Amino acid sequence: PIQKTIDLINNLHEEGKDVSVWSSNDSLTLNEYLAQLNLLGKFKIIVSRDMVDLVKPNESGFLKYFAPLEKDPQSFLLVGDSSFDKDAAANCGIHYLDVSEL
């Protein structure tokens, strides 16, 4: 499903939607991976494990970086590939889409 995920990110970005990353990877690994996929410039906010005190499914990453945007939590969609992602979305009160469903 990686190509479908890339397509989703590109389409949302082209539509002018705010697209961000909240990852359990460290920033160096995450930035290298996003660069390899030609996605690095597509994101408004990139949050990695070394930027938060607790990783997903704890909601601290969302609360620290996304909640201050003062948007309704229901306006967010977490696209993920693990139970940690699904649980993090539930803990934050935001929507979840598993990449296997793309």
C-alpha cells in the first residue's frame, strides 16, 4: 500500500490540505525516508519520536504539536499502519484510516 499512501499524500497536498507526519521513528531516519520517497516538502509539521516525551499510542505528540492549531480534533485524519497508530488516534479523538484500506 505504500504507493497508494504516497498518492494520497500528494493528492491532499495538491488540494491545499495541511498534511503532517507524526512518526515513531527518529528524525534522522524519518527525514531520510521521506526524502527517498520525494515527500519531504509535502508536510506542514513533522513530529518524530525524539521530539516527544512519550511515543504513540500516547497522545503527547498530538497534544504538543497539533492541538495548538486550534482545530476541531475531528478535522484530523491519522493514516497509519499499526495498532499503535489506531490506538493513538482513538486516544486523541481523531479519525483513523489504515493504509491497508487504501
